[in-house]
Amino acid sequence: MERQGESLVNRAFQACITATCIIFSVNAAAFNPYPGNDNPNTDDDVPGDPPITSPGTQWDDVPPDMVNSIELTWKEMTGGFEGKTGARPRNGSISGFYNTILDQVMQNNGKLNYCVRYESDVPVSPDLRDDIEAALRRNVNAWFSKLAGYNHFPHQHIDVNVVGWAVRNRSTLQWNDDPVPVYVGDYYENAPQCAQVCGRFFHQEAGYSYPQCPGGKANHYDQSLWLTEGMNGGAGGDWGQRVGRSYFTGQVKSENLHIFLHEMGHGFGFPDYYNWRTWTQSTPEPYSVMVAGSAFEVTDWDRWMLRYTWDRLKPRWD
């Protein structure tokens, strides 16, 4: 079980089962980075949420067999299955959490910056460095392309950039031009990390300008791609994605890196489905990249789940 940043927040909600982990800092219940906005998406709203076919949305196109599983997934995301095995509590509701990947992209005006935490001694060539950045751009947009043009989502494409590398030894990185900062010997949880003064996870205040980060706000990172030698499965949350080094680099040119896509889904607040049958008795689990062994790409169901989430959280930015 990974505990990224747990010591820096009042509490952390974690649901970690088998090979995957969703990890969020949920101190946000007392922290609203949108002052003056009376967030309508509070835990108290869960029982009275509008139906999926509410006016003003584009739900006429949703296949009927997806409706129940989307509604039930949102119920879990907002703490509606509190007390059931593997379900988050109401105080872990996504409605009261303000550091989802959607929050990050909206606050960054369509950009998402990454630190690569390279927990391995296997050398990285300049070509592999560039391939890793390209894979991040491709796979982040595999999710966000599903929102393009939908209900005033303002971005057609997310600008994804690697703004730092963290390693044990500088010699692991086989380039000398240093196009972005390289952090050597800075450890957190026994793994290399980019400077915390540049990390969004550690500075979630509204309008934070990263005054101590070399290069300032332009060089801050929102997410970490944590590549760990010998790791199977993965972990994900608002802080980023952790996957095996050999998995990611071995498939770096693949169209879909499905473990990464799954872990990124946790950054939107989506759950695992290992305990779906304890949450609901009659509705089949969805065909989704979030369901282990189900899909290996972002599916049509995932598209509508992401759109439903956008509809619910959109008042934050109106």
C-alpha cells in the first residue's frame, strides 16, 4: 500500500486491493480552493442527486444499459456505500475534494505537468526519455479526448509536459543537455522525488505561485509518473500514477498503456470494482478500463462516466 504524502495531510482515504490502489488526500473537506463558490456537490446532496437524464445534459445518447452502473459508480464516489467492503466513506466523497485531475487541468488552463520518479538503475537514453513524455501525452489525452466538445469543457487537447526527472544517480540518465531539472538524492518513501517545493500535491492552496520552485510556477509538477523496478500492478490518485518500470518502458510506444490508464482513472475519483457485488446485487459491472481484466483502453462506458463526473463538478468553474 503506497502512502504518497500521507504525513502532509490530516487524513487520507485509501482503497487498496490486490494489484491496484486509489489514494487521495481528503483534507479538502476543510479546504475549498474556489472561495466564494458555494459548492453544490456536497455529501449532503447525495440522496437527492438529479437523475442521469436531468435537463441541460446530453444524456439522450447514453446507451440504456450504462445508466444504472454510471449512477451506482457515482454513488460510490460520493460515499453512498459507506460501510460496505471496499467503499469510501462519505467524508471521502469526490464532491468535497478539490485536487482531482479535472481540478488540475482546469486550474492550469489545459496543461498538466509531470515529474518522472525513476526508481531504477536501468539507464535511460535520450530517445527513451522522449518516448516516455510522448506516451504520457498520448495516454492522458486518451482520457481527455472523451470530454472534448462536451458540455462546455474548454479544452480540445491537454498539453502534457515532463518538467523534471528524479533519480538515485545522475549517471542513470544518458544525456547531458538537461532540458528539464534533474533531481538527485532527494528521497521520499525511499524513492527519488522531484523537489516538494515544486509539487502541487504538497501545495494545494488556491493561486499558489511556487515561489521557491526553480523556474517558478511554469516548472511546477501536478502529477508524478513513478516508475518502480520490479513492481507489478500499480497505484494511482491525485498525486499521479505508479507502475512497473519494465512495463511502462517496454510498452512505451503502445497506443494504450492500460495499467497507466487505469491508475489515471483513480485521479478522476473512479473506484476499483473488486467489491461491486457487495455494493449492488443486480447491476452488472461495467465494461471499463477501471474493471480489472475487463478492458485495455478507455471505453465508451468510461467516456460517459467521465462526462457524468464533469457535469457534476462543472459548477466549480462556472
